[in-house]
Amino acid sequence: TDIDFEIGRHDSMKVTFAYLGGGLTEESYEATPEWVENARSHLVELGSGITSGAYEPSPSSRCEGCDFLRFCEAGRSFLAETS
């Protein structure tokens, strides 16, 4: 599936990632065309690995708050065993 990552005709764009935990709360970047292309390539690589089964889950207590828990047998099993 192709995803449209075009940033349009904006002169500049900033992206911000918010993190929950680990001490760092926010990180921002200028979304240059090069940054967008690198992000797109990274996401495509991650998605390809997951859909091909190359993704190795690493279950931990973090699974409890994971949005993908319903799709992850390893995470569900880990939480069931540690409850």
C-alpha cells in the first residue's frame, strides 16, 4: 500500500514527536523534503518487515499500553503469564 507523504507547497514544516516515558517528552524536526523521504523509507521498511513476518516482538510490561496488543500474540501471552 502506498502512502502519500507529500508535504505540499509549504515553505517549511515542523514535525513533533511526543514520548511518554524515558525522560524525553518532545522532539521536533524541520520536515525538509529529504527528512520526509527518509521517514517514508524508514516506515516502508518497518511495514515490509512486519508484513513479511521479519518483525521479532520483544514482549515486556510496556505491552500493556501498546496500541498493537490486539494483533500481537507474543504480547498478549506475556501479559497473561505475568498477571
